[in-house]
Amino acid sequence: MLIREFCAENFTDIPRAVAAGAERIELCDNLAAGGTTPSYGVIKETADYLTDTKTTFASMIRPRGGDFVYNSMELRIMESDILKAVEAGTSELVFGALTGDNTLDLEVLETLMIASQGLPVTFHMAFDEIPADLQKSAIDELVTLGFDKILMHGDSLDKPVNTDKIAELVRYADGRIQILAGGGVTAANAETVAAQTGSAYVHGTKIVTL
């Protein structure tokens, strides 16, 4: 079964996405910056709206655009945002953190996972910033940390989705963690991308036809 995750910048398109059959929602703000944390009110309204549907949703936790290297103050902001997102009723969370050399910031991630209170967590597209020769070990570390999913494009976003690379990592993950293919995946090519990557999870702002 194809699991289509619709990336929503605010609440506005969520009713239409649900009507179009989206199985999942990734809720964020400021897509021009790659997505940042949505407000408490937007998360709560989304949770209330989806209560009687089969659609689940994950809230982005990202305090700003730019890189994924966070200082202690930003970490505290992210912890607070996670607690408020959980309070507002989010069913899942999305976040990521890297060091200056683009490896996983394990200390930050461990702290955020504790704040997540056991909800499923997706490591977002910051994964594509990790050097290719370290991505398999990064998958192992994310599994150990308890992450549920990884969102990846398989290459820089100025290039088409790298289905060969994603397929390689899907095989390596071997069901230990789910991998979502995103970035340029649409309703028109979602089935093809899923077939080529071996992942049933696809993600995008145009993953369903509104």
C-alpha cells in the first residue's frame, strides 16, 4: 500500500488533502525556508480536524531555516516546541540535528528523543547533508536512538530524486526504519518512485491532487 505524506505549510490545504486521500500529513510553516515549526494553534486545529479520519500527522520541529547545527538556546526552544506539539495533539514529530561536519549530533538528538515521549519521530531531509560514505552508519545510529522514519531525497534538491541511492539505503535499512522518498515526488510519479526505491512511503507538497 502506498503511503502518501502531504507536506502542508499551514492548515488551509489539509481538508483538501484529506479529501484527496492523503494517508499522512507533515505539518510545518515557512516552506520557503525548508519548513519550520508550526504554531500551537495550527497543530491543535489539525489534530482536532483529523480526529475522526484515518489520516495521521507529524509536526515539524525546526526553530529556523538555514543549517541544522543548533546551539544550546535553540535546543531549549526545540524541546519546548516538542512539549507543546505533544500537548496540542500531534501524532508524530519530525526533526533532525547535525554537527558542523554534517554528522549526526547525537547529544542533541538524544535530548529531543526524550522530550518526544515515545511518539514516532522522522529524521527530516537533513539526512541528505550527511556524507554518502557515512549514511549507512547514520541509519544504524538513528535506529538505536529510536527514530521511526527518515525522509530523504538521495541527492541535493537541485537534482531529481535519486531513486537508486534511496533504494540502496532501503535495502540496507531492511525494515529496521522506514524511509520516505521526497523532493520532487508528485501524484504523477509517486507510484514509479515507490517501485524504484522499494519504499511504500512518498512525501511532497503535490503528492495528492488538490
